[in-house]
Amino acid sequence: MKLELKGWKAIAALAIIVVIVVANFRAERSTLESEAADELKFWLRGEYVSSGLHGVDPDQMTDEELQAKGEELLKLSEIEFTSIKARGRGDDIVVKVEVRVSGQEPPDGRPVRYFRMEHSVVTGWRVRHQTTALSYYLKLF
């Protein structure tokens, strides 16, 4: 069987392929912004709270100091992203996020972070590790 595409048939076939690729790309990105954002917030929340607890000895603190520390730690969990951008596909995606914590700059002083993530139909989104800006900009597709 020989398939011959010429003229308007070739243009129609190319248009269908482009539509399918674009639709697939947009579907990946729409889930990135909702489901992957939750995973990134979970990762960052753990990092910020862990650093906030470093050196804290509850036995050496008064009740007022403990309550103030608890309120400070709760504020660290109020993470929002002002921007989420991604490059890559499937199990090798590099994500750039701009982070605000309680409406302010993050406690570590890094408002822009880069993460390598992967997506599986079975397990969903997963943060693999933190990466560099260079990895993000070298990742074209």
C-alpha cells in the first residue's frame, strides 16, 4: 500500500499533526500549573519549615516564644507562585517558579527557583530535585 500526499491532502495532514501536537502540549501544561504546583509547594514548605526549626529547643523557650515560633512557621507555609514556566516533556521537565511566602520574599532570599520534575500517568507529578537556571535555559523542548 502506497500513501501519496500531495497538494491540499499534504497540507491537511500537516495541519492535523500540528493540532494534535499543540493539544498534547497544552494538556501537559494545564496540569503542570495545578497539580505540579501542589507538589512544588509541598517541597518548598518542607524546606522552609525545616530551616525555621533549625536550632529551636522547645525546652529553652517560654510559652509565648513557642507560640510566636509556631505562628512564624505557619506563615512559612503560605506559599504562592507568581509565575510557573516549564520546559521539557514527560519524565524530564525543568520548571522555573517565582515564589512568594506570605506575600513577601522567601526566607532563604531566593524568589526564583528551578526544579527538575517528572510526570507519570500512574503516580502524577513528582519533584526529582532542585536544579539550576542553566538547566532550564538549555532545555528547549
